[in-house]
Amino acid sequence: MAENTKDSAPSDTVPSAVSTDKLNQPKRIILQHRENDFNDWSWEDYHSVIRAYAALSGRPVDEFDRKIHHAHVQTPFAAVRGFFYMILDLHKDLLRNPDLSQVQHELYRVCRAEDGTISLGKVWNPVKEQNLLRKIKHFSDRLYEWGDECTC
């Protein structure tokens, strides 16, 4: 069971998906990259993707610098079927040992244009999104523990 570290919430629940402050909820963000867009991957790309996600979600970029969130990084060299992933555990310290099937997940596709511009977008077909999430969660939730300091 998930354990919420806030005193006001029961210890066996994940914070409700309905909140007055959606930016401060623990959740797992899956950023799917096409391997071909990042043949010359660098750590600057990692920071560019983080900045793009922060801008899209309305989060201050410094939240990542302050380690409020944790990023699991799979580089293009470990791509599976032409894709690689960054997994962001938002507000990682609000949960301890959560049942990841109960934690909200969001999926975004990451693209890099020829000029190097990074863009993120949602999968707008809900059926396709849920199917992709189910498949990706099958490995990501087993491979990457919540807020784990080990980046792969």
C-alpha cells in the first residue's frame, strides 16, 4: 500500500486525483522519445526535455534542481523498438513504497525537430493512450522504483 508522508492523509492511500492543487500531487510522468530524433543524444537534451515538460505543465524548472522530483533516464543506447523513456516521479517524497498501479501516470511524446527544438505532446486518442500506458507501465513500474536514486 502507498504510504503518504503528509500527516493529514491516511497512511494507506494515494492522494486523490481530484485536488485543489494539481501541481503538488505525486504522479509518474512517462516521456516517450523516438530513438531516431536523438541519434546524437547529450545530457543537454535531458535538460531540454525537463525544461520543456516544466513549461508544458506550468512547473518551475528549479523544482527539478531542488530534487523535489526524480528522473529515471533511459538513454537512446538502450532503446526498445525504436523508443526510449524518461520517467519522472513528481513529488517523490510525498509517498513511501507506493503501489505504482494506484499512482496516477501521464504519458507524453517527445520530439526533436531538425533545428534541435524539443516539443512534447499528449496522445489525444484516449484508447490508444491507455493501451500505450498499459504496455509501458508493464516494464517501467517494475524497472524503476518510486523516487529511486539509481538512474539507468
